Amino acid sequence: MTAAKRDVKHFLQFKDFTRAEFDYLFERTRWIKQQFKSYKQYWPLSDRTLVMIFEKASTRTRLSFEAGIQQLGGSAIYLNTRDSQLGRGEPVEDAAQVISRMSDVIMIRTFEQRIVERLAAHSRVPVINGLTNEYHPCQIMADIYTYIEQRGPIQGKTVAWIGDSNNVCNTWLQAAEVLDFTVHVSTPPGYEIEPERAGLHGTGHFKQFADPMEAAKGADIVTTDVWTSMGFEAENEERLRDFADWQVDAEMMGIARPDAIFLHCLPAHRGEEVTAEVIDGPQSVVWDEAENRLHVQKALMEYLVLGRVDS
Ligand code: CP
Ligand code: NVA
């Protein structure tokens, strides 16, 4: 609880970890999931406290972090903007000082990435990004773990991203650079990815396509997300029009590899970014994907708090 700030490891964006660290974390996830599935108690974080700060809505992120820390023997405290001093203008730097003196790890879901960076800079304990306008690194850890579990290594594979160049898309792009796979991105005109905002090194791991069908051709994973992310609700009507041709449907899945899987971080809007036929169909693994948030984040919290652990 009293580690010097300079020694603290955070997970603020996907590229904060190396490929070797992800190899370790995915292996660790497999072991932790196996313990959980065989009802074996595993409490490496007993007496440890996770503080969760939510400035945006959530179902999966809250559930998976809260259940996850409890299953590791620890406990969670939930704070939101509405009924904490954060919503009344207390500087995030001050909140970080106080929260990190009373806890062992912090998870935050907020707006600008800059907020999580300021929080981490003033925290004595590890900070985890539970979604910002720019990134959603825990989601992509779960997505990639799901692919590995279902199909094997992701290196050299192709992911088709159809739709908005949002936080989830940016994180896929970073992950492609770290783990060496390719992302085929198709967005409507005016919604193209911004490599600088995505925090890319420019290693040539993505390709842009005007036609979403071209992006999906031969893909190992087809994935998408809502057309309007949290915080962008004012643009909803315009986006409904602009994204109408960027829907993942059976014809699009048919042009991907025959063994391609469909992923969606959820919540989904059937009839908008994906048809019910696809998300409820045989290639969709969205429920395993959602469940894997729990398992990867347990490995992540264990790693950030205790470092590498041998089982
Ligand atoms: N996928 C995801 O982060 O879901 P929630 O918004 O429900 O947390
Ligand atoms: N892109 C979506 C993801 C929700 C989990 C959003 O930011 O609202």
C-alpha cells in the first residue's frame, strides 16, 4: 500500500504492456479461469481493496471487477461522479492521493484519457483504465483471450473492424502493434481513424477500406461496436444515417473466413451495427467474450498488485 509512485505499474492503454507480459497474463488467465470453473478457492488478494470510479454507465465492467476482486479474496468500493466529491470539482490529483492511501488498486471509467493519466501520476497504487473516450484496454484483453481460447494464437491473423473509429477500435489498433496481427478498418467517410489519437507507432499493422465488405474479406475475426459511444449522444441521429451501410450482417460474415468468429464488446444494438442473425448466430462468441472480462481482469489485478506469480 505504500509503494513509491515511481515503482507503480499501471494499465492505462494497451501498449503499456509488452508482448511478453501479455503472454504471461493470458497464460495466467487460463489458470485462474480453470480454478474458478472447478470451484477452487484462490485468494491471493485477501484483505486488498479495489476502488472503482465510474463517471460513465456500466454493466459488465462494474460486475467483472467487483466479482473479480471478491473471487480473489479482496473487496471493492464503488464511487461515481454523482455522489462523490469528484462530481463537485475536487481535482483528480487530490482524489488520487486520498483514494490510493486507502486502497491497493484503482479502476476508473471516465471521459478524456488525460484524466486517468493525471490520476495515475498522483496514485501510490496501480490504476486501471476501465474505458475512456480514447481507449478500452481491458475489453481488448478479453477479446484477444477469447480468440486464443477458441482458435489459438492471434499473431498473423486479421481482424475486421466495421463501424466507428472509437475507443474500442483504437485499442484493437494498439493491440495489433503489440501482438503483431493486422486490423482491416472500414468506417464511413468523416469517421476515419486518427493514428495519433490512437497512440500508434506506425508499424503498418492496419489497413483502411472504404467498402466494409472488402475489410471483412478473409478475416479471422469480424467485430464492431455501437455507432454512438457514451458521451457522443448528441450526434446519434446523424450517426444513424451515416453508419447505415456499416452493419455486420450474414452476407458480411459469409465473406470472412469460414471459421471466423464475431465479437462485440456489448451492449449491442440489434438492427444497427449488427443484425440479430449474426450476434445470436453460430459464429458469435459474445457471451464467452463478456465472461472473459472477469478472468482476464483477475489476472490483471493479481499482476498489478503482486507482480508475476508462479502457480
Ligand atoms: N463492454 C463493456 O465495457 O460493457 P459495460 O459498458 O457494460 O461495462
Ligand atoms: N464504444 C462504447 C463502448 C461501451 C462499452 C462506448 O464508449 O460507449
